[in-house]
Amino acid sequence: MNPVIAYEKKLYFPTRRDYLISRITHEDSYLIWKYLYFLRREEAASNKLTEYYWRRRKNDLGAKLGIIIYAGCCGKGLRIWHYGSTIISGDAKLGENCVFHGQACIGNNGGDTAAPVIGNNVDIGVGAKIIGDITIADGVKIGAGAVVTKSCPEENATLVGIPAKILSRK
């Protein structure tokens, strides 16, 4: 098994029993992991035909779940807690072990194609929007509903509000 797929499977299902129960009951964690599985298979495809096959499977499931993530933009360890309206632009770059809590949008500002670059271990709250040519440092927490339009170079900061401002530093 692909090492990224194996790593992410452990995030979603610490034990084989957890995986089996989630799969049998068709829980949201299984459906989200299945979407990520298709994404990682698309990224690892050895030719265009298999890449298109996995992209089609990912897109079909993503349309049902409300998730759009383009291949090659997310580091390993992506964790999505809730499906529904999660969008990550193909131009965005996310580091490893990022966490989404649902209804997040990461993309350009509509005027240009530059999209956010997000560091490792970033936690993105429900309904957060990260927009434009900005950079978010490692370990940042973005509060629910925050709209981030400016870079945050400070590691381990907490961003909240509209527009987002630093609430605290660790």
C-alpha cells in the first residue's frame, strides 16, 4: 500500500475493527477516507488513463460529499472531520497533517490565480475561508468562521474574526 494512504488510513481508523465498523455502517469517516484514498491514487497514477480513472472516482464521490480537492496540493496526513462544502483550490499548497472541520474554502481571491500556501499542522475551523496570495505558518489554528486574507508568519498563532486577526500566540 502507498505509504501516504497507509498513514492517512491510520489517522481515520486506528484499528482494523474501527475500519470494519465504519465501512459496514458507511459512516462519514469511511466516506471521507475513501475520497482521500481516490485522491492519493490519482496523485500516484503511473499513466494518464489510470490518473483519469481515479480522478473520475474521486470526483463522483466528491460531488455527493461536497468536497473538491485537486491532486498534488495537500501534504500527507490530511484530516477532514466533516464533509460538505470543503473546497481546496488546485493552486493552493497545504503542508502535512492539516486538519479541516468542514465547510472550509481555500482559494484565490477571484482577481488572480495565486492561492494560499499553508504550513504543517494547521487546524482550520468550521466555515473558515483562506483567500488570496497569502502564507500561513506552521501550527496555526484558524477559528470557526474566520476569513483570512493576510499572511500569518507567526507559528502557533490563533486567528479569529472577519477579517482574521491574531488572537493569541503560543
